[in-house]
Amino acid sequence: MCDEASSNEKRILIFSALLAALFATAGLFLGLIMGSIVITFDGVYSLLSLLLTLLSLAVSWFIQHPSKRNFPFGKAILEPIVITIKASVILLVVATSLYSAVTAMFSGGRSVDAGIATIFGVVNVLGCGYAWWYIKNHSTKFKSGLVEAESRQWQMDTLLSVAVTLGFVFAWLLTITPLAHLSSYADPTMMILMSAYFIKVPYEMLVGAVREMLMMRPDEDICKAVKEEVSAIDQSSEQDISLVAMTKVGRELRVNLDIHTQGKDIHVADLNKTRTKLEHRLANLALDLNLTMNIAH
């Protein structure tokens, strides 16, 4: 990753950490005082977001300092490891909150001041929505798994805040109807409904990160782009080039090619020319290309 992209990554992560600290403090304080499962979950989630963002920031800094002695194949593997930790922690928090919500449903629900909760929800929606928009729009010029994971965290927080706000508006409306006694079930019901979505997102993050750590086939868009560019180089080159394998690990795209000599001599200059062409054509993927070219007789 170039210096400018690295600087942008760190700036975005620092911004995310500061905002997460603010929401974590407010959510935990209000959630514990009001006895709301959903608001407490929002505060805990924001606190975890802060801690995980700090972890991402530390790893981002660490990756930028090469250490060939201890990491002879580079530090790209650290990125999916961090994302795996993030996804696992989020899944654990969601599962714990879901358990608390189900328990509350069978014990009479939770009575919460819907008016104050609604105001808090609106502020949260605006703040989290802005963070999601800012990170998403300021990371379009470079590729970073850490920033993408950060964007998804804020996406989840924004959707959580929207759901919380709508839920408490509904709970407040119930209090002015003959069904007021049901308003105490609004808080745990919201948590149960949101869990279906909140389990899906970190699960997808976890699966993607594990696939990278196992060096499995990257997503179809990357595969298609690499195949097309290798095919184009093969057709325009005198060399017979075939794609052997590829995988994506963090921000690094690893591609293995075979150059078939067919009994002919191949000059180093020609190989370098082919390498340069392919690196140029794959630059639009915004990944660090690790290209291995093998001579196959």
C-alpha cells in the first residue's frame, strides 16, 4: 500500500475510534440507567467497535513496517486475522444480547421511557449514519480490508439505531392506546428481531476472512478480472501464458502464472515486460499484486 493510501487508512481509523468512544459512553450510560437491552447493546457494540478499531489501527501501523526476518512472506495475513477477531466478538455480543432479550420476554418484558429513548435513537441515527457515509466515501480511492470492515461496523450501528428509534416510537404510541401494557415487550422484541440481521453480517465477515487465511479462491469479481487480463496478455504476447492459481490475503493479491517455453528460449527482458504489462492492467483492482511467474517446459 502506498504512503498516501496508508495515511488515509490511519486517518479514517482514528476518526472511527473517536466517534465510537463518544457513542459507547453515551449508549452505556443511558442504557444502564434506563434498563434497556437494546440501548445497552448499542453502547456495548460501540465500545467493542472502539476497541476493535484500535486493534485495526495498531495492525495497520504494524503492517506498514516490513520485517522480512520474522515475516518472510509479508504481513498481509494479519488483516484477515483482525477481521476474524472482529466478527467473532460481534457474534458473541449479538448472541448474548439475544439470550437476554428472550429471557426478558418470558419474565414480563422491560419497561423503558420511550420518549427519552427515541431522542437518543435519533441522535444515534444521525451520528452513525454520518460515520458510515464518511468512511465509505473516503475509502473509494484505495483498497483496505480493515477500512471495509470498519464501514460494515458503522453500517450495522446505523441500522441498529434506525431499528431502535422506530421501535421506541412504536412503544410510545402503544402507551397512548388500550394496549399500553404491551409496551414493556417492545425493547426485548426489537433485540430479537435485529439479531437475525446482526448475526448475518459478522458471519459473512468471518467466512470471508477465514477463506483468506486458508488461501482459498477469491470472490468471483476478482477471479474474472484476473482471468480476463491474463488472457489478454497471452493473446498479445509471443509467450504461452497460463493462469495456475490465485488467492487474496488481506490487501494482497497473489497470482501464479506458468510461462510455457515450447522448446524456445525466453529472455529475462521479455518476462519483465510481461510482468509490467500485467501489473499495469491489474492496478485497477487496488490491491498489492504479488505475481509469481514460473518457467514451464
